[in-house]
Amino acid sequence: MQDGYLPMEPGDLLIVATDGFHEARNAADELFGIDRLLMAVNALAEQSARAIADGIFQVVEHFSAGHPQDDDQTLIVLKGAAT
């Protein structure tokens, strides 16, 4: 393993999510998918990191509409702050 450096500018986002988000299913057994996840991120991008994380959880939960969660959902949201 190698250390690295990732410079972030104000407003930049780094989101790390487990597959439990894009593999979430609704009552029709349809996957949430990467495209819906990216649309949610784009819609929430101007919010704080905490609001983005909360929003992603809410969007996926709404999509699933009571369907049992099949996998873990772990999420890290980092947002570059103004200097």
C-alpha cells in the first residue's frame, strides 16, 4: 500500500459508499443503481457534507419503501471547505 495526497478545492466532494447503496432494492426488486446515486449526489452537492450524507440515506430509504436492507450501507462524505 502506498500513501497519497488528494488536494481538494472549496466545494470539491469525495464520496465513498459501500455497494449497499446502489444495490438497494424496491418492492419491485429494482436496483437503486449508480445512476440514481449520482443524481442524488448532484442534487445535494451544494449542501454541507452532513446534509449530503443524510440526503443520500433518505433518498435510498424512500426508494426502498420498506423493502428489507440486503447489505450494509456505509458512507463517507468529505467536502472541501472555503479557506
